[in-house]
Amino acid sequence: MNDLCSHERLELGLAGKLDADEESTLHLHLNDCESCSAEMERLSGGEQASREVAAMLTPDDLDDVLLLREECSTADFVVEHLEPSDDRGVLGRLGGYDISTSSAEVGWAWC
């Protein structure tokens, strides 16, 4: 242990309340200090929590149907997400709103 070892500093790091320099110093410290590294693991939920989160982040069937960013287009978004509208002057409805122009015309990024 050294003067960088601090339970409060670990808690602030977990809460995202350190500035960039303090966070960088903490990361370097955790690489070198076994005691603080173990305490950070404990505070963050431990090994079991890490395994549970990792299991939730594994690939699933939905990953296969998601478009890659390069493959996204306004037309893909319109076809997949707009519902028909009773108003013939609009492209369709999205979440209860009539869409009257394509997202490409207003510069929106959907993907």
C-alpha cells in the first residue's frame, strides 16, 4: 500500500466522480496495487457480478439482424419503422407523429 490507497477514492472512481487526471491516476494505481484492485473488485460487485454482466453481453440472435452502420440508409429506416398514415401527404407515422420529410433531408442519423 502507498499514499494513493484510499477507499474513498475507489468509491469516487466507481461513481464516476473523479476528473480525468484523477481517474487516470487511479487506473495506473489499480494496475500496480493488488490490495486496491481487490477492493475495487469487491466494491463493484465482485467476480460473480462480472460473470453475470459478461453473460448478458454475449452475442445473441438479435446481433445477426442488426445492420452495420455502413449498411444503414434513410430508406431502411423508413421501411422498417414508419407505420401507415391516413394522410396521403406524409411518408407515414412514427410514434404517433406524421413524418412529412425524409430524415436525409433534415440530416438526422438513425443508424
